[in-house]
Amino acid sequence: LLYSLNIHLITPSSRTLNIYSEFCQMSQKNDLFDLYFASILVDNNIHNLFTNNTKDFAGLEKHLTVHSPF
């Protein structure tokens, strides 16, 4: 079903924790959930994120481009 709808599942891998650790050091904010989410995205080769809370991902511009839909 997912394949027929062209839906891709993203999941953490063993590399995600390494990226997460790097993001914790780079981030200007200490929001652990957002940093882990960003780590999963980058680990799955996703480098664009649309969110209303762009400030939550400040400091990660080298790895993730954050866009506000508004």
C-alpha cells in the first residue's frame, strides 16, 4: 500500500545517534525532541523541513534547510 501511494517511511538507524550528538553540540536551543527529529531527517537524506517553528532548528543550517510555510 505504501509503495503504491509513493509514501516513504523514515526511521532512525545506528548513525542517527551520531548525528544527534553532533546536532546537540551545534544547536542554539536545547530541544531534544526537535534535534532528534532533525537527526532522523538528515540520516534519511532529507535536508528540507517546513515548520512554523523555524527557531527550534537554529544552528543546524549546515545540514538542514528550514522553511516557514507562512
